[in-house]
Amino acid sequence: MAPPSMDRYEPLRHRTIALVGLMGVGKSSVGRRLASALSLPFRDADTEVEAAAGRSIPDIFAQLGEAAFRDGERRVISRLLDQPPHVLATGGGAFMNPETRALIKSKAVSVWLKTDLETLARRVGRKDTRPLLIGKDPLEVLKAQADARYPAYAEADLTVETGDVAHHVTVDQVIRALSDHFQEPAA
């Protein structure tokens, strides 16, 4: 009798998978699909921050400022990382906070989703719901963010260069990267 087939995704379900990267890279969209593919719960840090604050992110920025938003974001991510393994889409600036980055590194495997800035500018330019873009050129904002954030993002456990591809392609790329990561022998 043949042995039961092994679930090839089982090793990927033991730690939370935290997606990091610039706005528009697809952390939420890819995260939902990745969670579904791996049979894990999905959590969106921005949605959780809004629920905890009882107001939208644009309202938090307008009424309380970015510093208050980042503090709430750090607390929410800390709470989420204490939950059983799931896929976590973080906000674009979350990984910039050294405390948040350390929490993610200790309690999750971090994946930097990286896409060229022109593609991101085209994506984020379609909506006017991002507080950091109001009244600004999306490409200029993204260039400044890339300069500031890429050194922190480079500390992620994995980097997946996505390009302008369908979400399911990015999910496959992330799964391959995670599979390779978890199959590496311990140093």
C-alpha cells in the first residue's frame, strides 16, 4: 500500500508569513491568495489598525498624524504576531519601525515583495485613498520611499521580485521562495 501523499505546504504553515514592501506592491491582494493556497488565515495590518482605532487610516492620519498611526500599527502587529501562524500583510511603513521589524524577524518569516517603481506608480495612481499620496506625484513619492525604505526591506528573510504579473504568479513565486527557505539546512 502506498504511503499517504505528503502535504508539500505543511512546512510553510509553522510560522506567520509577513509580507513587506512599498504601497501598491500587492501585499494585501497577494496575501489573501497566498493564505488561501496555504490554508492559513489572512490578516491585513491596515484593516486591523482601522478596527482598533475605530476610524479609517486617512482619518487617523488627518486627525492624529502619522506618528500616532505608526504607534498603533506597531501595537496591532505585535498582537497579531502573538496569534497562531497566518499570512500578514503589513503596511508599507511598518517594517521601518525597528521595534516592529525586530518583532517580525523573531516571530515570523518576512517576505519583501519588490516591484519596479513605474509599475507601482501606475497601480497606486488609480486610487486617491492613500494619505501619503494626496496632492503628490505617485512616482516621486515612491522614489523617496524606496530610497528611505529599501535598506530596511533588505533585512527581510526573503526577497521576491514580482514585476507586473498576475497575483497568482506572484503567489507561486512566494511559495517557491518559502519552500526553498524552509528546506535550507540550519546554519
